[in-house]
Amino acid sequence: MNLQLDGLHRPVIVVGGGQAGLSMSHCLTTAGVGHLVLERERAGHEWRTRRWDSFCLVTPNWQCRLPGFPYAGDDPDGFMVRDEIVAYLESYVKDFDVPLHEGVEATRLRQLPGGGFRLTTSDGELTADHVVLATGPYQVPLTPRLAERLPEHVVQLHSAEYRNPAQPPDGDVLVVGTGQSGCQIAEDLHLAGRRVHLAVGSAPRVARRYRGRDVVAWLDEMGYYARGIDEFADADAVRFRANHYVTGRDGGHDIDLRAFATQGMQLYGRLTSIRNGQLSFADDLRRNLDAADAVSEGIKDSIDAFIAQRGIAAPREERYKPVWEPPDGARALDAEALSAVVWSTGFGRDHRWIDVPVFDGKGYPTHHRGVTSCPGLYFLGLPWQHTWGSGRFCGVAADAEYLTRRITDVGRGGDVRWLSGTPVSTYPADDDWVAPRTVA
């Protein structure tokens, strides 16, 4: 859009043009609320530039249901690859004529004394009554400091930079981290014939299919994706839990690290130190593999119980049996044997440009369902913002609709009563507002 931004005022400004920001725009448009969306790069930038060539979703296409735009292709049980995801988001922008301004970076957000906000951007200063921060949680690639101790000949890539198996130079490749990205990148390298070493962490795994259906379909029917964070006794432990590793590649299948080991992949425990050219790993490989398997089998137990309770006709299936057991003791690896390391060690947040006191001691935004203690300031698109589906294509619509109701309620004379981290006496004993403080 060609519009002079400097000096512009809008009732709502949405920062971020990914699936969260676009969903928020759709809901605001439906409610008749004037707004604009700012995106530092292009819509869908994270999917376009921070995903490897063979990347695909781990959730089936039928779960792609942004507000007003459910998946309409001919493969609902398949898994969109990277370019299809980007095309899906680009179509969303076009079909709904989103008031999107690309190439505009937000550099500072401040409260105005009389209410509302001033947003400084690369294209000037704007003001708004409400601001929705839809920039997501995965902003800064994180690499541990011990990476500095690797020899210079070892090429280092973060998972956000990895593209394909031909990218690392010839030789052995170490992948550090077994979340979804780490396991899928290790598989990508392994299937291409690269010799892979994998430092296995504590992330859980899940089966792709069980008893005749994709496990995601079972969990969706069982209500897991709609369960609120405030239903858990320890919301913090749930909110920052690693996602289960599985893949949608080639139609979708399990990722079984033990099976990879039988095929030559070298498995280790967590990477603990690098000294004098030697990489040392914790003696926790067996525990980590066993724990990941236990989570997967526990999910199957829940599915079995659901099937029995509902009397569902579903085929029986044999349970998983480990095909490999790790040797006892910690292992080490000579850095000279490596040509490259792929750090699948996650991302951090960078909220330094937000000059509003809505963060806890570790920099995590304190909120209830995206509503902060600062009237008019909201977050959208965070993992477990309210449900397991919040950070996914399947659940962001409900969160965007909720925030739209909060915004329109304020416009009708309501107020944001809930204050993050304050005593119970400062807000009414109303189930819609009372929630545990979320801290990192």
C-alpha cells in the first residue's frame, strides 16, 4: 500500500504481518475497526526465509484455518511445504485486501500521557488507541557461548540459516538439539547420505499415526488443542515445554532416532562442553530417548481410552518396540572429525523497542489471553497464549477474535480491569478475568 505513515493515526495498529497479524486484521475488518498492519519485511517472511528447502508443516493441511480462510486444496490430510505456506499467506493478503504496509520496521513503542500509543517506525511516527504486537516469539536465533570454542574450520549454521544437505561442506555434520527443527534437519542430512552426529535433548516425540488416523486428528477430536492454559496446575511448565518431534515429510511419518542409529547416525546426550578440540556430552542419551518414547506411548494410552469411552470402531495396532539401545556411559567427539555444526537451539525474544512495562523479570510479556496490564496493548501469536493451538494455524483465529472483542468492548465504554501480577483485590472475582500470572 502507498500511504504516508508519518503523522497518521489509527484506532488499532498491528505490528507483524505473519499469520497472527493477518488473522487480527481479518477480525478487526469484520468488526468494522479501522487499523493497519506493519511488517518489517514481507508477509510470511519467517516461512519464506527461515525454513529449509524440504520444510513442511507437521500438522495436516485441514488444520490450516485462519479466520475466513480454511484450507481449500485437494489434500486435506497432507502437509504443506514451505512454498505452499507462503502462497497460502500471500493469498490471504490479496483476497481480504489487508491494509498491510511491508518494509516498515517498528523501532520504538511508547505510551502517550493521555492514553494511546506513539509508534516510531522506519517510515515516521504513528499514533494509535490500541496496539497489537503480533511479532511472534521466534525473533533472535540463539546459539550457546560454547560455540566460540569450535575450531575455525568448522562451519556453523543456526537452524534458521540451514537450507539443504549440500550447504555444509563435505564431511561429518553435528546437529545440536532435537526439537522439531533439529530432528527434521538431522533426517534431511541423513537421507541425503551425510554422516550425521546428533546431540539428543529432552524434547518429547509423538507418533504420526495411530489406530487408523493421524494422531493430530485424534488430539483435535479429544479437545487438546482447545484446552486453556489456565486449566493446568503449572502454567509456566506447560507454556515453555518443547514441542513433540514428528514430520510431515513425504506424506508424514514418525521420527525414530533409534532407527536412525541402526542406519549409522551417531547419537549422543546433551552437548555439555568443548575443550581442547573435544566435544563432551552428558550421559543422558538413554534417559532422553526413553522419556521421548514414554510421552509418545502415553499419548497412545489417551487415544485408547478415548476410543473405548466413545465406543469408536478403530483398528488395533501394535505398540512401539525400541529397535536400538544406546551404550552405557558418556561419549565424546573430536572436533577435527566435523565439517559443520547446525545449532537447532531455538530462538529468543527481542522486545527492547517496546518501552512499556509489561514484561516479567526474564523478559516474557505478562498477559492473560494476550491482554496486558497496559490498557490498549495486546500480544498475539504466542505459543500457549491461551491454548495449545494459539501459536498454530488452527488456533490463532480464536485468540484474534478474543482480542477484537476486548478492543471493541473498550470502544463501547468498557475497560480492561485485569492487572497482571497484582493482588486479587484489584480485580473482580470473575472467571473471565481471574487467571494465574504467567512468568518465565
